[in-house]
Amino acid sequence: MILDRAVILLAANPSPTILPGADSTGPFKDLAAKIRSGDIHLSDIPTFITFFIQTAIVFAGIVAFIMILVGGYQYIIGGIYSDMRESGKTTLIYAISGFVLSLLAYGIVNLIQLAATSL
């Protein structure tokens, strides 16, 4: 049942994207078309930089989420091994800090992009 729905969704959209702002009508699709055709101008540099920054921030968020899972596992297993409990606690603190920092960075980059493009 779930697999059938996934096949239908993929058939409707053969190239799904998970990157921020990479929708079918956004500026990143225009940038991709310009890169393929070789028609890149100096005015495209901010969009290009924003794309890579947003992609890096999303990647950092994914890594932080995975580390939250790893730290939680270490903390739970730490009930048996006390040294793993401290290691898990430290991992959780750093991972949650990294996740919050990546969310803030994503918001700040979007705010700066909005301010810079509305001039």
C-alpha cells in the first residue's frame, strides 16, 4: 500500500528534491538551467552562494539529528556502562546545540537573502 503510493508519487514527479528552495518554480531551477546552458552572469552569484549555504546547513542539520540518535543510544546504554553514560550526555549536548545552531543559521541566511534581494 505504502509502496504503491510512493511509486505513484515518483511517477508524478520523477525528480523529487529535498533541498531548500529547490522547488519547480524557484530561483534555483533557473540557476540550474543557466548552468546547463552556460548562460551564467555576475548577478547569479548570490543565488549560487545561497544555494550552497542552504544545502550545507541542511546537511549539518541531518548530521546533528543523527548524532542526537547516537547520543541517546549511548545515554540509554550508559545505564549498564557508566562511562558511556557521560559520553552519551556530552554527545547529546553537542548534537542538540548543533541542531539549534543549524536552525538559527538557516533562518539567518534566509533573512539576509530576503533583505539582499529586496533592495
